[in-house]
Amino acid sequence: MTDKVIKKEKKSSLAKRSLNKFLDNKLAIFGMLVVIIMTLMSIFAPLITKVDPNAIDMAMINQAPSGEHIFGTDSTGRDLFARLLYGGRISILIGVVSAMTTSIIGTIIGLISGYYGGKVDTLFLRLSEILQSFPMTILVMVLVTIVGPSVKNMIVVFTLIGWMAVFRIVRNEVLRLREETYVQVNKAFGINDAAIMFKEIFPNTISPIIVATTINIAFFILEETGLSFLGLGVPTNVPTWGTIINSAKSITVIQMYKWQWLIPGAVISLFVMSVNFLGDGLRDALDPKN
């Protein structure tokens, strides 16, 4: 039996073991299903409801949940169900794109820093320490205030300040993997550094990157919600989960029209918890030590 066949069998066995561990985790399965269902509902919002999320109906102001408006309406008569569906598009988009870009940047910098070490490693490590020395939310608020509120600017800001966690994970893995025999053999055969980093070392760091990316999605969605609630995230005329909460922050709404903040809060909490359940399940399934 050749080495390639043995490697394939080992990978197949490891993949089956990881899949079985994931399927045995009921919370992870629940989280995955909720994330998939809520994401698909947001994507296909025009097929689920024909109501314009920004349509103002002064005759339907502050209507409680009913057959016509299952989640009720807000203080301008806008349908909350439609706004949550369309708002999910933007909020989930911000979370996913920001998490993907931070993972890409963090992975590339982590590979370079961990592989070369020395001054290169020190430079990136000190840069990450400087950025992490500031409270994340305050740093985001300052940058968003400078560049202005928009979906694009929010993604850019999240990307600029969110790569450190993935960077440290990848760097630590590379510091360990670069001493492995197969890496030293590749160096001895004169294979260039880029090929060693991205073809030999990178595949062995994918598992922690996937987990970190999943967790970052939940984090960035919460950040968007918090900033939009404060009026610093996405413009208030754009329906997102954060701007929906923002429109329900008056004391009158909080006291008398509770569905306007309870239902959006429950939707956001459910999605974020589900993403975290999924991330925890992936971490346990992909961890070879378990």
C-alpha cells in the first residue's frame, strides 16, 4: 500500500470521526439549522413577504402582532416582520463578509509572521498588541465616526481592526508546524517559501481558522447591531437588525409597545447564539485532541 493511499485513508477516517462528533452535538445541529433557515429567509425575503420594509402606513402605527402583521408594526407603521427579513440581509452580510476578510488577512499575516519569525514576526506581533490594547467597541466607534456610517465603511472598519484574533491563531500554529520534518524536507529540496507556507503549512491550519471565522460572524453582527443602535453604524433608512432596535429605543415604545424591541431582540439573540453553538460544535469536532 503506497504512502498516498495510506494518507487518503487517514484523512477519510479523520473526516468521518469529525463528522460523527459534530452530528452527536445536538446544540451544534440546532445552531446550524437555525443559521441556515434564517439566512435563507433573509435571502428570499421578497418571496416570503410582498410588504415593502420601508413603506410607511400612518393608519397602522404601533399595531400589535396580528394576522395581518405577525410581528406588529413600528411607530411609523412599517411591518416588523418584513423589516427583520430584509434587515437580516444586511446584518448577516456585514457579519459574513467582515469575518471572511479578517480571516483572509489574519491568515496571510499569520503565515508570514510565524514562518519567517524574527523582525517580521515582532513587527506584526507589536502591531496586533497595539490594536488590541484599545477596547474593541470604542475603537470601532471612533473609526466609524471618522469614515461615516455605511455598510461598506462598517465592513472596512471591522476588517482593519478584526484580523488580530485569526492572526494569532495562525501564527501559533505555524510556529509549531514550521519545525515539522516535512517542512524541513521541502526546504532542503529548495521549494520556495510561498509554496511551503500555502501548500504545506496552510492546510493544517484550516480547522482553527474555520472556527474563528464562525465565531467572528456572531461578533460582527453584534457590533453592527450595537453601533446602529447608537446611530453610528448603517444609516437609519437602511433596514438592519441594529436600525430596527434603534427605532424602538424611545421610553414610550419600551414601556407601551414592547413587541417592537422584544421580537427583534429575540431574533438577534437566537441567530447569534446559534452561530456560537455552531462554532463550538465545529471547534469540538475539528479538534484532534478530543
